[in-house]
Amino acid sequence: MSYVITIDGPAGAGKSTVAKDVARALGINYLDTGAIYRAIALILYESEVKAVDDYIMREALSKIKIELRDKAVLVNGFDVTGEIRTPLVDELASMYSAIPSVRKALLSLQKEQENHGSIVAEGRDVGSVVFPNAQAKFFLTASPEARAKRRYDERVAKGKPADYSEILTAIIERDKNDSSREVSPLTIPEGAMYIDTSDITEQEAVQLILDKVKEVIPNEAK
Ligand code: DC
């Protein structure tokens, strides 16, 4: 039988690395829901669709086709995997993901991923809204400073320009957006195990999750 594991939490808590490693260890699929929000935000921005008119927004959304292929995200057939990882798209995704019609348009695409086998889904509302019946739920977080430091180190490692205080300000701003929006605000899903990664390594977080998964679904997760 297939199963769903959800990992929610704010930006920079280490969710992506942890979720990918958990999926790899269990030999199941990884679903990055943030990448879907990033892709839609990029195309809406490039098409100059503003949030103010819901009719125009829904019209635009009905013409956008997002596909997930392996590790790639395609928008209307174009691979945008590389383009969606920029500070501009960080901001755009946070902004557009607060719009109810955007969230509604992306819900079925996310839900249908469980038809392709067991998954580890990572996001902001995967345990509460997208997969409320998931077999194991986790909420990964860390202090804003620890998260900013992680993002800073990631950018430096990739040879990209990085400014710690700018990153910290952006993280605090995105937290505010993601937690205060009316639809699907970032919350700890009911029944989720809370993991603070400020003072533990990502590998330790992975192990905590694997131990819990083996405890709740021993027959599935070997
Ligand atoms: O995880 P991420 O940084 O790639 O997510 C990008 C943005 O998308 C983030 O600002 C919050 C939003 N998001 C969301 O609202 N719901 C999700 N399930 C995943 C991401």
C-alpha cells in the first residue's frame, strides 16, 4: 500500500534537504510543492497578471499547465527548474501563494501525486490541507537567524552573491506573509511531530523522521 509523509515548515528550516534524504532512504518519491508555487508565480509575473482582478487571474490560471517530470518543473511545456531559484522568485512565490484562486488551482495537481506511489511531500500546508490524511506528519522549523545562516551558506557555496542581513530581513518578511495570509497560513498541522533544527544537523533531523515513520507505519517503511 502506498503512503504519504508530509513535512511543513518555514523557509530555510532545511525541509528540502531533509525531505529528499527521507525519500531516498525510504525509496519513495519526493514532492516539492514550493517548486509548483514558484513556477506559477514566475509565469504570472512574466505575463503581468496582477492579483487585483480575480476574474483575470482565474482566466490566466486556466491557461497555465504545470507538469512535474522527475526533478524538473515544466510550465506550458517549458522547463523552468533553474529559473525558479532566485531571490526575485522567492518574493513572487510568497506573494502569489497568498491568493486563494492560485492555491485552489494548484491543489489537484498536488493531490494527484499520491496516485504515482508513496511520497514525501514538502511545503507549507501539505499536512493540513493537501494531504490531511497523511500517515506521518512533521513540522520542521528553526530560529530566523539559523535559517538565514543556512540560506547564506547555500548561496556562498553556489558562488552566488549573499548578504546575511538582507537574507534575514527577507526571511522574516516571508514568514510574516506565509503565516498571516487568510488561505492556508503556515501552521503546525494537527498530529505533526515538531522538530527544531536550529541546533541539530540535517542528518539528525532525517534520522528523527525515519525513526518516527518506522514507528507509525512499520509494515510500509522498511
Ligand atoms: O518552499 P519554498 O521556499 O520553495 O516555497 C516558495 C513559496 O511558496 C513560499 O513563500 C511559500 C509558498 N508555498 C506555499 O504557500 N505552500 C506550499 N505548500 C509550498 C510553498
